Amino acid sequence: MLQTLEALERRVVRDDDTTRYLMRILPYRTPDSDVDGTIVTFVDVTSVAQVERHQRLLVDELNHRVRNMLTVVISMATQTLRRSDTLEEFKKSYMGRALSAAYPLLSYEGWQTVLLKALLLGELQPFFLPGHSNVILEGPNVLLEPRAALSLGMAIHELTTNPSPKPKEMHKGRWRWKLPAVMRAG
């Protein structure tokens, strides 16, 4: 630093790795601009380093989720393309699948687990009669991981939106789910 007369700045970590500092070494100049020594300062930047580390973790997690979502999108497109004879048929089928209730539900929940009942309510909501008298949902609280919720949401979406031989009967009924004894709490 004394040779170049430029400020030197380095990050320094305590031996026990508990505190991080920003060390600055600057030339000390007299009023007539002669260098008469150095000034060394240490600024505690531990909280800044923690925020930076947390930010890196968030970006890594976001990248992971984006890759997973792209995999789902590509898989949906590939499967839909195989079953479509025309571009219009592909568009109609693909957009319907992409608009499954699972994605907004997962997004709202921060891409954490979601309740099976909430997923079913979202997928069946367009078909409810006033008071939900045409659909009964029964079962224990089951949490679904995001990937499982997307897959199941698409399957339910397909079952509820594909034409039925008896359209008026299509959305009547009872939706029940059970857990094997080994999976029950308690």
C-alpha cells in the first residue's frame, strides 16, 4: 500500500469464524499531501455476510425450483403433443392442463406442502353447485409435496375437464381418500 499509495481493502474472518470484518488500509496524508503513515480500520460486516449467504441460498433454491418447473412444463408439452393431431388441439389441451389449480395454490403457499383437500377444492370449484351440494370431500388432512401436488392436480384437472358420456352426472359424487395405518399420525 505504501508503494502504490492506493487504499487496500480486504475481508477478514476471526479465527473462530464468528465475526467478519472489512479491513481498510489507507495512506495517512499530511496537509501538504505527504504520506506520513497508514490508517487501518476494521468494520464489522458479519450481518452483511449473513445476508449475502442467505441470498445465495435463496437464489440456489429458486434456480432449483425453476429447473423443476421447466421439467414439468416440457413433460406436459411432450405428452400433450403426442395426443394432439392439430396445433389448435394441442393449444386447447395444453393450456387447459397448464391452468390446473395446483400451480396458483403452490405459489400462494410459497412452494411448500399443500393440503389435498385444498387442491381438490381448487380443481373442483368451477363445478360446484350453490352450497357445494353436488360434491362431498372426506378424508384426513394429507399434505402433498409440490411435485406430487402438481402431478395430482393435473390428473384431477384432466378427469374433471375431459368430456363425459353423462355431462350432468360428471361432477356429482363423493371424493374420499384414506391413509394406510402405517402413515397415520399417532
